[in-house]
Amino acid sequence: MCGIVGYTGPRNALDILVPSLERLEYRGYDSAGISIDDGNDSIHIVRTTGKLSALKKKLESHTYLEGYSGIGHTRWATHGKVTLENAHPHQDCQKAISVAHNGIVENYSSLKKILQDQGHKFLSMTDTEIIPHLIEEELKHTKSLEKAVARTVSKLEGGNSIVVISTANKGTIIAARQGHSGGIAIGSGDNEMFVASDLPAIIPHTKTIQHLDAGEMAIISPTNALYKDMKGNLLSKPYTEISFNVQGTDKGTFDHFMLKEIYEQPKAISQTFKNRVSFDKKQINFPDFPLTFKEINAVKKIVLIGMGSSLHAAMVGKTWLEQVAGIPAEWDHSSEFRYRESVFQEGTLLISLTQSGETADTLAAMLRAKENQINQVVLSNYPGTQAERIAEKLLPIEAGPEIGVAATKTFTCSLSTLYLLSIFLGVNRGKLDQMKISSLIDDLVLLPELMTKYLSTDDQIREIADKYQKYPNFLFLGRGLNYPLAMEGALKLKEVSYIHAEGYPAGEMKHGPISLIDNSMPVVGIIPSDSLRDKMLSSLSESKARGAKVLAIASENETLVREIVDDVIWIPDAPSELSPILTALPLQLLAYHIALLRGCDIDQPRNLAKSVTVE
């Protein structure tokens, strides 16, 4: 969850590290800090609690702070409260080694006791601080910082990624990764090298990237990086060329990244369709689909896994895969799938959804599947991630950089990719005739236009948000394809406005949640024009009869809705199969505007991080 950056090269490291941390702050904003090697046997550390803006202000008084290599960190607190002492980077007793860390050292208590018995003094309550002290201790037995880091990492239990600088190794950064601790990307420039947990931090400076896998380390100088395993064996690492646009990492004219990314969705969806849909030939091409025709027809069942918004997309995908492709499908939480003793059947295809490609629970679940020789594909927004390397088969969702912590365009692009995949599999398995294929593709043509049309009604949602902002609880209801959207709507509201909300299938309402409904709990119902419309109207009538204030998200031709509910957010009429993609927009905007009215930190909600790389 924490964010790590590093730089070594001819430029002042501070000028690279701070902007890089700004682009990485979505990983954690409890505290921040940097370490600069001045090249004169000293490492200077500046740390603050709170957001990066506090660090930037503090650095204004450190005009002397210059050096050509350094590391930085933005923290999401795990061990130890949010205090200055617990902020990263951390040092050894001699202040000759500095470490920034992402992950959890599960055996830190026992290691700390050993180090204390050896005379080491600790200044924080973090698990991280033991790492520089372990390196310090190992350096008593070897002159090599590289070996000392490798030996240290071998003693750590759990998923951990670290970057290390030392006064004895000027201009060198050592990065190491163990387990599923979040990514470490290393980018090369003109006699300079960059390190970061996520690509947005460094893509303004480099497009040539290498990634560390678990059990690997990199010895990084200004001119190159050497890759080794923890035994010291040299590794050959392929480069990945990144095509992300730098402009995607700033807010432009918008007040928040979340709003910008909501409005980018029509364009993002079009990018997802690009090179995959031939609208004139009425074909789904999917040139990047990694399975052969024989493998596609050997699939007997598909299992979709994810966490958070990715899980909700997987839930929708299950229905599409069954209805459009005719393939039995099921979904599961990655965190449950990884620990359950599943029966892996021949012909199972695992589809993992992880927008970051570094979600710890999803990576662990994918490894279980790999150990059981299950064929798998991963849907992700970033190339070269650990998830891609485990699956060896990537379907990029093509959303572009997403900086807001709450998923918006990555959610709808995941949905769009799953919908295309359902059609593609249906075609290849002979489940769809040409007339049906043409009809489905004709529907797709309209989707970006319908989304753009809908975004023009933002003012209406802002007015409705003002009516509902003070309620402490919400219940979201949906059926069929829109049950997962009810869950997604509740999740968005929780994430950015800090209001308690629950998403339920409408039929489940009478089995418990109805007891909570009164005039203090609004009910949000999703009512597209499909076969479940009348049942949804009945559920909302029952809610209204018990005093609830009812808000409907309904297709614009559903005039009967107005007679039942208090307020309506109208969405353009569209084929029912595509309703989840369109419905996502008003749910996102409703959460955004309520959060804005409540004065919440929309792009950096409390206690959340963009990439969940620890359990």
C-alpha cells in the first residue's frame, strides 16, 4: 500500500523524488519522507506526518538539501500510529543506511528482540525500522551492501519491498522484493535511473521499464541496473515499453481526479474498443486474446475473481459469460478463493481482475491456480505487473492512468472488456449467429455517445446530492445485472463520503434489511428497462410504504417510476445488457457530489489506498 520512489543520476534527486511522490500519494497519505545522499558521507532525511503538502512545506527551509541519489516514501500506516517517529525512511544506528519499505514484516517482533539484545536502539514502533538495523548487523560479516540486503530479506517473513541507500555506496540504490508486497518498477533514462511502486510516479521521465518479481533484487546505478536473485545469481530481465500519456497523471481543469476520470470514461471505453471491434465488418477481433481456438473450446467453466470494484465487475461478467457466451461461470473474492481448498476441475479458466496488477490477495489466488495448472487470464490496467507475469496472459483494459483512489474508469473499462470477451467467446464457440453478433456490435457503437450524453446531466445529480447528503445510512438495491451495480454504488458512497451504505439484491431486502428501513435510511433503486423492472418497482414501493425516501436510477422511458419514488436520476435508454456500464456513471457522480458537499477528501479518502498490497 505504501509508495516508494528512488532516483540516481545527474540531477538533484529532490527535484525528481517529490513530484514522483505526488503522483504516488494515492498509495498512502499518513506521512511522507525523503532521504538524500549528499555524496559526502551523509544521508539527510526529512519527514512529516500528514499529506505530501506538509513535506513540501517543510522542505522549503532545507535549501541545502542537494544530492544526486535518494529515496522517498508515502505511508499507509500498518505498524505504529501516524507519528513523525514512524514516518519513513528509517535508518540504522550509525545513520549510514536508509530504507523505505512497503509491506508487513510478520516476524518483526522476534527480529526486533534479537537486535535489541545485540545493542541496537529503536526510535519508532514500525516493523520497517528493523530492516536497516538488520542490514547494519549483516555488514559486520560482509563488506557487500548487496549481500547484506539479500541476507536481510531472507530473514523477513511476509510480503515486503524495500529500497536502500548507504553512505558507503554512493549513487547506488538497492531494491528488493519478497512475496506479494506491491510492485517495484525500474525505469531507465539518459544516464539516470528511476524506481517506483507504480508507473504513474515515473512515466514523465521514462517509458522503458523493468519489474522486480518476488525473490529478486536490483543493484541500480545511474547508468544501469543489475538484476539478481537472493543467492546472487545474475538474471536477465526484459524491458517493457510504456505508452501511457503523461497528461493522464494531472487533474487538468478539474477540481479532483475522480471527477476528471468520471468524465474520461467515454474516451476510455473507446480506447478499450480500439483494435478489438470492427464496427463496419460486425466482428470482434480481439487480437490480444491469449488463448487459441482449441483452448477456448476446451473451457468448461470460468471462475472470475477480484476485490472491491474489480469483484463487482467480475459479478457482472459472470452473467454476461453465461448469457452471451453460454459458458458456466462463477465469481469469488480473491481473499476467499486463495484460502479455500477448491476443487480444480479440468477445463476451468480463471479470469482475475486487478486494475493495479499488484493486489496481494489476487496474486496469491492466481499462484494457487498456477500451482494446480489452471489456465488463466488477467484483466489489468498496467502492463508488466506481477499479475501478468503469473498468468502469462494479459487482457489490458486500456483505461489509462487512474489517480483517484476510488475506481471509476477502470471499473467501466473492466466491464467493457468483459462484455467484448463474452461476445468473442460466444462467437468462437458457435453460440452466436451473425444476426445476433451484428445486433450486439451495433449496440456497442452507441455506448460512448450515450455516456457522453449522460454526463451532460451532471447538474441534476448535484441537486439531488444536496437533498441526500445528510443521511447517515443508505440501502442500494438492484436485480440481475444491476445487483453488482447496487454493491458498487454503495461502495463508492462509503469510499469517498464516509457514509454507511449497503448494496443488496432487491429480492433479499425482505430477508433482513427491510427491518432497518425508515425515514432516516434512503433507498436507491436501479431500474433499467428489462424483464425485472416490475419486481424492482415492487421493492421500491415496499420501501416507500415503510417511510423511506426513495431515489431511483431509471431508464428515461420509465415514466411510471416517477409515481412511486421521491427522486429520479434518468439514464439514456439502452440495451439491458449494457445497462451496468451506463448505470455506473450516476452512481459515481452521486457519491462524488455527496462527498464534495460533506467536505470529504475525495481523491484521497481516509484509510484507503489505490493498491492494496498487504493482507
